[in-house]
Amino acid sequence: MRCFNCGCELTRNDFCTNCGADINEYRRIVRLSNGYYNDGLMKAKVRDLSGAVVSLRASLKLNRNNVDARNLLGLVYFEMGEAVAALSEWVVSKNIKPDKNIADDFMEAVQSNPGRLTAINQSIKKYNQALLYARQGSLDLAVIQLKKVLQVNPNLIVAYELLGLLYLQSEEFNRAKRVLTLASKIDRNNTRILYYMREAEEGLALRYAGDGRSGRDRKKSAATASDSFQYTSGNEVIIQPINNTEKKGMSSFITMLIGLAVGCALMFFLVLPARIRSASSDMNEQMQGISDELTAKNADLEEKDKRIEALQSENETVKGQLAELTGSSGMVERYDHLADAALNYIQHPDDVMGTEAMLESIFGDSLPAGDIVSGNSISANTLPALDPAIYSASFRNLYEYLNNDVSYKAASTYIDRGKEELSDGQYQAAIGDLLKATEIAPGSDEAWFYLAESYRESGDSVHATQIYSRIVNDMPDSEYADRAKKSLTNGAATDNETGDTAQTQQEENNTDDDLAQALAAQALQQAMAGAAVPDNIENTEGAAQQ
């Protein structure tokens, strides 16, 4: 025995040696539970099954962990034909004691015969149907159903009880007694069966009361007395009929018609309604099954439609991605442009402008152009952001290498060309080339200075003044800073050739953001798409010396 509190093995002491709990009452309860179990076992051995059920339930009420009592209760239930209750008790016993439990053998024995288990389930359904017929007043149908139940499950005590009760209701005492006798062989001390048996015997006793003959014998005697007379001749009793005339054919025919009418009426009022209800119930079950099947199929179709829509959407997305890769602006096209630029760079090293144009065509409008004047400072351009998730490392490395080298050479070319055009008096052409140089190399002080000179010579003193000021403010260490300051001091870029001093002053008072937008607009009109260079290119003149 183990402690109810801590589960430790108990000794002969009145307390638990582990947790100190008082176990006197616990031991008394366990002993009482075991006593009820022993009583139930003795009753089960003499086939007092109902009494055994009462004792075993009392044992489990006191100690629900009494596995032996629970297993025996399941056996008693199974012997009484109640397989569901038996399996329930064995399952609970298995949960209480998972290892070395005989309930495993019991359940395996029942479940190893699926046919037998199915027959038991069908017998329970038929018993419930018979009970429903009895409540509805269809006693004949209930009797038929119960006979079928007992053919399948001959140990179902409740079926015997109900069948005997129906026979008692219809005053068929002999049949009731015969059925109840069979039930008493299974459960000898069932109180309900014994009570029904007594009722059947009392009914038979009342029927046989009087002269000791049955009612049928008394009726025969009465009929004989009215239709004949008897006399004694020696030791013999002679019965002579009073009227020997036989019944006429018409009366027999009428009797037969009356019997047919009564039979049809019984069929119409008793059997037919029950059959109609049974057929209607079966039809409703079939309709419910069909409805459930249709609902499941509709749900399956809806799920498949959703999957089709999802696959179509995914297909469209993949097609779009494929179009982006293979289109004129897709990844494949960009790789082709990069390959062309690399090939041109190798085959024609001096064709800097061509290679630059090919690099620009890789990204098209997506390549960010360099800022000419941003706010109050001259800022450096950066390479376009090459997402590692989109572009491979080889693509990024090759592009950066070509862009750095070609941009440096292109900026030098644009500066040299702009200086020559400035010397030749081609101021607009010089402005265009020098703007391109500033886009490629925003940190080149030489490009900015000669751009200001070109603006001044072209008469655009506003832009010239602004660029001189930026060089002085943003590039104070540049060799062109002093020259720009001198140009500002001498007033070289204060007035334009039209002499509109008031307008120049008003434009100089504009915000830095408006000037930046005006310069950027002119740069976009005159320059090609901007190419990015690293921030470490400060001026093209120093790069050329390297």
C-alpha cells in the first residue's frame, strides 16, 4: 500500500514515514473498498451479476484506484451484454495502471474480433429502436426488434427485461415467464427480473384459478355443454351433439372477410406507420449523408479554386520577373551592356567616351547623376546602389572597376575639351563639356573654376558668381580658390552684359535651393546621363599626374 499524499510505500505505522500524514482513516477506507470488492467477486462467481455491480461500484466509490475492482466490474458488464460500459471501465483502469494490467488482455480479446464488436454495436442500436417502438405504442414491432437483439447478443439483460415486460403488458404470461427464466440463468439475483417473474406467475395463477383448468378449457366445456348433452352408458360417458348441422358456406365466407378486414386494419394502423417512420428515418439519414458529402466536395472545390488563383498569381509574378530579366531594361540586357563596355575598354582603351556611354546605358535613367550645386556646398556623386541580392559580386566588381577608371579619364577629357573650347570662344560648348565633367567628378576644383569662367565669358554672371562663391567656401585649400576670390573681388562676375544690375541682385538673393534647381535643369538639358565616380577623385589635374 502506498501513501495517498506522497505515494511512498507505507509501513505498519499509523503515519507515513516520508511525509508524516495520518493514514488510519485511509487504511480503513482501503480495507472497506477491498471488502466490497471481495463481496462483488463472490456474487459474480454465483452469477449474481446485478449484486456484483452494486458491490463493485461501492468499492470504486471508496477507492477509485482499485484496479482489480474496476477490471472485475468491466467483466461483469461484458457478461451482462453491455460491452460499451465494459470497455469504458477497462480504459479507465489502463489509465490508472498502464503497466502489467490485465485490462489490456480484455480489450485485446474484444477488439481482436471486429465482427463480434460490430454485432454488439448493432444489437445496442436495435435495442434503442425497440425501446422507441415501445414508447410509441408499437408493441409488436418492439417485440420483433428485441428478438433480433437477443439473437445477436444473447446476454443482454436489459433486452430480456424489456421483452418480458412487453409480454406482461400483452398478458402473454407463459412467454414472459419463459424469457425471464432465460434471463435468470445469466443473472440469478436480478431484482427486476425476479419482480417480473413474480408478476408472470401471479397472472398465470389468476388464469388457472377456479376449477384448476385454464380459461381455454373452461370455454371448451361451456361450448360443449351448450351444443351437446351427455349420458352414461355403463362405465362410459357418451356426449351426443344436439344439432349436427354444419355451418353454411356464406357464413364461412363472411367470417373470412371479417378476418381479412381485421388483419388489414391491424396492418394499416400498427405495422404500416412504423414501417413508414423507419423508411422516412432511413431516407433522412441518406439525405443528410449526401448533404454532408456535397458540402465536403464544395469545400474541396473552393480550396482548389483558391489554389488555382494563387498559382495563377504566382505565374503572373514569375512572368513579370522574367520580363524584367529579359526585357530591354532587364538584368540580361544590363549584363550585355556591361560586357560590351568591358570589350570596348579592352579593344579601344582610348575610346573613353564610348565606354562611358556604354556604362551609362547599363542603368539608363536609374543611374543617379552628380549634384552640381547642392544647398550651400559642392557635394560628391556616388556610385549607384548595387543591391547584392540582385547583382552578383563579379558584376559589381567589374562595373566599379570600369566606372572608376573610365570616369576618371572621361572627366579629364571633358575638362581638356572645355578649356580648349573656352580658349576658342565656344562658351556654350565649353559649359556643356565642363558640366559633364562636374557631373562625373563633382570634387574637381579645376572643372568648377573653368565652368565659372565659361559662364562669366558667356555673360551669365549669376551662375559664375555662385560657382566662384562655392569654390571659395567649399574648397578653400584649392589652388583655384585665390583666383576665384580675386574674380569676385574684381567684380568680374557681378554684372552681365545687359547691365541689368537690379535683376542680378535679385537673383543673387534667391535661396540656395532655387539656384541648385536652375543649375541642375541646365545640366540635364546639356549633359548626357550622369555616370558616378568614387568620392576619392578630388580633381582631374592631380589624377592626371598620377
